[in-house]
Amino acid sequence: MNFYNQIGKMALGSRLRALSNNITNDAADIYKLYDIEMQPRWFPVFYVLSKTDESSITAIAKEIGQTHPSVSQVVREMVKHGFAIEKKSKEDQRKNYVALSAKGKDAAVKIQAQYQDVEAAIDGAFKESQYDLWKAIEEWEYLLEQKSLFKRVQDERKKRESGNVTIIDYSPEYQSAFRELNVEWISQYFSMEESDYKALDHPNEYIIDKGGYIFIALYEGDALGTCALIKMDDHKYELAKMAVSPKAQGKNIGTLLGQAAIAKCKALGADTIYLESNTILKPAINLYRKLGFEKITGTPSPYARCNIQMELKIV
């Protein structure tokens, strides 16, 4: 246990496996104690079959929350050891079903005394413990069902790495980065258009001098993201030319750029932010929705690649 105390919560999975292995080893000895020739890993499948005449592997897998291949493997082992049989369904002869064999049914009767003693033993252990392990497991299962551990780690990584992101105002030294970042993503999915070249080659003339703004996202000093606010009128700006380098994906840069643009519009007294995009850009559309943008039907876009228009009303 000293190892787990040293390494801490990072070893949660390893510690749970060690606990599971201890319980599984005891379970094997318990089956022998009651003279039942069964492997601990068979138990969920065995239990389901003991409560029904027959069942399909798909139904068993769904009921016990395991994969079809893992249940199929257990069934093969049970059949091999004479605990189960495979047979045609009474309702549909084209389907194979699983049922307990005579040996399995005898075990289902014999195991009742074991059930009683095991449940009493576990209840006794629960009473000796300070925390209710069963309720804690239920709570963790619910929490991880709502948001997996992978997603939680992914979010923490974004939070940490976003601390190394700085959003700054555009200056001429970032003109090449502004252009290259946008050309990279546009060329990957679409074709560059005349309006793209005008804005990217002459950002001062087509964006800034007309009352717009450009933001640059620096990650550890490198320009890896950008977006622009194009002035439409005194109360409305277009969020455009948002691009994040593929090597910076997952660092929350898009969100930080969007938040910077929204904050700027609020400071300017604008009440609406408009944008154009394409629905094949699912991560971008999801980002816009998270920022509060909603789909609208606006005037026809000058860009051929545009098939969705969105708008954010600033409160």
C-alpha cells in the first residue's frame, strides 16, 4: 500500500485492479469451499442464465454491461466445461441461444447457500468500514457515465495548457502568420476565394482601417491561432478568419479567441456578432454554439463555402 500512497490518485485504476484481483482470488477459493466448479469471471453470465430458460449473447451483454465478444468468450468457456449449452431459439430457429446445462442448473441450486453466506460476509465488512463502498461505487459509475475519466483529463489538459496562451492585438509582424494559418485550414477543406486573398494579403486595408480588429493567439511565444472582427456597422461585427494551427488543437485556443472577440464587442458597445461557416467543420460549429451563437438565415454570403450563418446577441 506504500506504493499507492506515494504515487497518489494517478494509480486509481491500478489500485482498483489490485483490489479486484484480491476479491477475485478469494471468490475462486469460495467456489471451491462450496464445491462449485465455476470460474469467478463466469458469474454475471451464470447469474443471468440462472434466472431464465435461455438468452442470447446480445441480451446478456446488454444486461450485465459487458461487450458482446467478452460474453461470447465466457459462454464458450462455460460450454466447454459443461456449465452451459447453445441451442436454437424456440421462436426463431435461425438464432442461437444460451442456456444452463444440467450441470449448470445443479450449480444454480447448490450456490444458494453460498449467496446467503457471501452476502452476510460482505454486509459484515461494510459495517466494519467507515465508508459505504457500494454507494461510492454507484456514485463513481454515475459520475463517469456523465463524463468519462478521459474527458475529465482532456479538459484539465486544456485548462493547464490554455494558461500558456496569450491573446494579443494584431501588428504587422504577424501578417504572415495571419495569412498562413487561414490558408492552411481553408485549403484543407475548400478552395481559396478572391475575398480571402484580399483580407489575408491586406489585413490593414480590408479589416483594421475599416474599424475592425484582429487577434493573435500566442502559445509559448508562437502565433498558433487568429481571428478577426469585421465591422458591419456601429452595433454589429462579423467574427471571421478564425484559424488554429493543427499542432495547437486541444489547447482551448479557439475558445479563448472567441471569448476575446466577444469581450471586445461588448467593450465597443456592439449588440450583435455575426459569422459564416460550413457544417462540415463540426468542431468549429460546436465551439460557436458553446460561445452562444445560434443559427440564423441571413443575406446571401459572398463565400461559396458558406452554408450556415450564426449570430450572437450580446446582453
